[in-house]
Amino acid sequence: MTGQRTGQVLLMLAGLVAWAVQFTVIYGATSTLCGRGWVGATMLGVGNVQAIILAATLAALAVTALALAWSLRLYGQAGDRAAPADRFMSQTGALINGFSLLVILWHGIPAFILPACA
């Protein structure tokens, strides 16, 4: 695999990796804080669990939005003269990163709707 293909694959997977890290942080922090009984503590007026989930969600959204913008830029630059594999990689990267944005929001929003340790 050439360096360009490796970069394209990493760009395609950036949203999924960001979501996996967010998912791990959300559930790891929630289970640890709830299991130890530390859920009542607050950080800047927000509960610990909600603050950690907010930070993880915002970081994952930022990384994924950057990857999406980069994928769309590469797709726009590719045009019709690019190799079919390059167009496919940039289209797939945009699709995966776009869906990853939705999944990250899907996992982050319930933290502010539901109780932390229900």
C-alpha cells in the first residue's frame, strides 16, 4: 500500500476511530463514576458524568468534522480526471465521516436527557 492510499484509508476511518474513542470514554467514565458513587460531584456546575460526555462528544465531533471537510475537499479536487479508486476513496471517506457525525451525536445527546446512573 502506498503512502497516499494509507492516508486515504486513515482519513476514511477517522470518524469511526473518533466514535470508538468517544464510546469508550462515555461508557468507561459512566460505569466508573456510577460504580464508585462519585456521580454527585460537579465540575463547573455540571455533573462529572455530563462534563466528561460533553468533552468527549465535542472532541469526537471536531475530529470527525475536520475529516469530513478534508474528504469533501479531496473529492472536489479529484474531479472526473482522477482514477476511479481515488474518487471511490474520497466519496467513501465523506460518507463514513458524515454518518460518524450522526452516530457521535446519537451517543452524546442522551447524556443530557437521561439521568446518569439510572
